[in-house]
Amino acid sequence: MDLIPAWVDGTLRPVEKLAVHQRGLRHKAVSVFVLAGERVLVQQRAAHKYHTPNLWANTCCTHPHWEEGDLACATRRLAQELGITGLDLRSVGQVAYRADVGNGLIEDEVVQIFTAQADPDLPLALNPQEVQAARWAPLAALMAEIAAHPARFTPWLRLYLADHRAQIFGGADL
């Protein structure tokens, strides 16, 4: 059973991940953006994921295990999902959002955001249980693609880029 930190009656408690989404409980999450110049590494979620399958998301997004630190979680999931290790992850703060992710499931997250700089030739080893594709996208082109085809992207990526771009990318107009 995958227990994640969620607020129940105002107290942070370990709750099973699917139950968190079914009940729409506010919970902890981690998101990572790996950058190479003006490009960001995005991933396409695996087709069998229980929510938002086949949609494009930021480099890595997940929930920490109960009592797992945010940085440890981000480091672990980069390796598990994309085979990425050895990057210097930098916290750029928190973001909170609530979004319907389909099938009666709700993401109500308090997200610790991390960024890292990488070489665009960074070797990737995609875990097919998590990720079906990954690509580098210039931020401006990614934003144009989201505007033209929003249904191809996760709600959280759309929110991050619409409302928190300066926080995530350091105010740079990429």
C-alpha cells in the first residue's frame, strides 16, 4: 500500500494514495523541472496510469512516501521514472492547486517545486510503467502547444506554466 502525507481533519496523516485522490484530500507532492538553456524536459505519462494517462507533464511529478523528505522524493523519482541521477536539484518554493484529473479523482496538492540544469544530451532510461516518452521543448513553444492543444497536457503543467512560470524559471523569459 502506497501511503502518502495528506491532511485529514487538519492533521497530516498517512493515507493510501488512491483514497487521497478519490476523497479529494489536500496532500503533499513534488514536481521537478529539468532545464537545458531555454528548454524543459517533459514526459508523457504511461498509458495505464490511473489518472491522466498519455498526457504530457513536467519532467517528474509525484507524492512523497509518508515521512520521506521532499528532496529525497524528487531524487528518487527522477531515477525511477527517467533514469536521471546526479543532478543538483534546487528548491524554488511551493505551489498549491486543486484540479479534477478525471474519473472522479481530484488532485489537491501542496507541491514542493525543484529545478535542475542539465546537458541536453543527458542520458535517459524511461521506466515504461511510468513514462512512455520524453522530449526537450523550448518553453515558448511548449506554452504555444499547450494553448493550442490543452487536452494533451496534465492540469498541473497547465497551471504551473500559466500561474507560476516566474517562480519556477526564475523570472527568465524563456
